[in-house]
Amino acid sequence: MTWKKPNFIILDEPTNHLDMETIDALIEAVAVWKGGILIVSHDQHFLKSVAKDFWIVANKGIARFKNFEKAKQFALKHHTLDTL
């Protein structure tokens, strides 16, 4: 998938163990990326800076939001151990 001209990146917790300067550099890199990107992260600053859509997996389904705060409230309200 990444051998020749990749156009889709999957990042799983990309900001773990990074300092703020490096996180900001990653935010800038994601902003100019021309392809698709899927990010799994708990870093609210990072998500607010780079994401346009927020997908919450809960209640045996997926809910999609355009607004981070609405997505966060939904996730907090519907998060249970049996949804993981």
C-alpha cells in the first residue's frame, strides 16, 4: 500500500511520547497532506487541529460528527466497556 506514491495514511496515536513542538510540526504536515488520512487519537489538541470529521464507535455502531465538542459529548455519554 505504501510502496508507490501512497495516498492514504493511517495514524494510530501518532502524538504519544511527542513534545509540543513535534506535535505542532505533525499538525503542519497533516495540513498539507494531499491524500486521505485516518487518525486514531485521544489527543484533543491534535484532533481539533487536523480533523474535519469525527467518528465515534459506540452502541455497536458508528456516529459521525463535524463538530469536535459534539463528538466528545456523544462519546462520553455512550462509552461503556461493552462497546470496545
